[in-house]
Amino acid sequence: MTPSATGALLGLAGGTGVLLVLAGAPWRRTPSLEARIAPYLSRPARPGWRSAARAALDAAAGACGALLGSSAVVRSRLDVLDPAREVAQHRADQVLWALAGAGAGALLWWLAVLRGAPSAVGAVAMVLTGALAGALLRDALLARAVQRRREEVAEDLPAVAELLALSVGAGEGVAAALERVAAGGGALPAELRRALADAAAGVPLLEALAATSDRLGVPALSRFTEGLAVAVETGSPLAGVLRAQAADAREAGRRRLLEEGGRREVRMLVPVVFGVLPVTVVFALFPGLAQLRLGP
């Protein structure tokens, strides 16, 4: 790296630090006049451009947090996979992935240097891009794992509801039927075992099931737990309610499969339109074009 590039980077870092210090200075954190007199007015003061700009910055920060994985988003995702896992562990994984991405970017820059194209700005850009890509990839993998978990729970719900209806119809109570169903394998039985463990620790069973459905964020499971709670509280026949819930879950699964089939059908058109069709046209037209060029 040349001395001029080093000086430019150091100057940029120093200027950024000075701007951050000035932006966070105590005299800039005093409340505005509108904020001080707003509680004493019958009508709230109309927000000025500073309030609008602060709201826009907060919205942008929320969008960036959703993209990069804010603490609240990561916590909600980890609750689906493993509630015992801490956000700090995921941050540590993101740091490792960012370091790996930065290493990949540095390797690419080194290959560019070997080919005779050294550039200090290019090195910094490649390293930063690799680090950001590594962190985003780790968060994307977490989001994909959460999506797969929710799909597995939605797929297990109809069978679990049918088994619960059979157990309740045979004369077992709700807790005994849940214990029987939770003994099986799958994503939803594992979550039911966790809910039963919470109920054994003193949490009411219906509240534990509602907390599980809220944590997983599966709409079909939320409707199932709400219907089960209403049936228990009102004294409705549980077997009929559970069978209706199973039918509803199967219908939701059928709609989900139809939607997925429609999306995949559109994806299948991409290689046909951009791959097979041009090749077919070329094979159909090339002999004629070649004959025209070879003719008199």
C-alpha cells in the first residue's frame, strides 16, 4: 500500500471519528423546544423537520436491522429453533463468518495483485464486501433454517391433530393425549414435549401451548391451539373439534402445495425460455442460413 493511500485512509478514519464525536456531544442531546412544551399543550405540537428526519432514520435503521439481523429479529428466530441459544452465540458465528468472508476478499485481492492489478482501494473494498457478505450469509442461513422448521411443523400438524382426536375419542384426557402424541418423532412432537415440560414446571397447559404457537409463528398451529382452548373452556366435544382442526390443517397444507407448485412452474419456464427455446431456434435456423451462405 502506497504512503498516499495510507494517509488517505487514516484521514478518512480520523474525520469519521471526529464527526461521530461531534454528533454524540452532550449539547446536541438537549430536547427541542417543541418536545419541552408539547406535554403542556392541549394539542400535540406538529412535528418539525427534525422529528420527521429522526423518524425516517429510525425506519431506515429498522429496515437495516431486519436485513442484517437485529437483536429482536435474531431472538425471534432463535426461539423457533432453540430458545436456549443466546443472541451472543449467533453474533459470534456472524463474526467468524465475516472474518472468513474478509479472508476470501483478501485472497481475491491477492490474486488480482499477482495478475498485475494492485489497488489499495480495491483491497479495502474487497475485504469489506467479503466481511459483509459473510455476515449476511450467516443470517440468511438462520432465516432459512427457521423457515424449514416452520414448514416441518405445518406438515406435522394434520397427523398430530388426527392422533389427538383418536386419543381423546378413546377416552383419554387432553394432557394424556398430548403426552402420547409427543412421544413420536418430528418437529411438532418435539415442540409438544417442550410445552409439556413447561406445564410440568407449573405453567397451565393451555398457556404453554399458546406460548409455543406464538413462539413458532405458524398460523395453522395458532388456530389449532385457539380452537383447542375454546373447546376446553366451553366444554365442546374435543374429538369433533380436533377432527375439524385436522381437516383445516390438511386444507391449508393443500393450498400451500398448490401455491408452491405454481411458483415452481414459473421457475421451470426460466430454463425453457432462456435455454431450450433459443437452442431449438438456432438448430432450426442454422441449416437454412448455412445453405443461403453456401448457395450461388
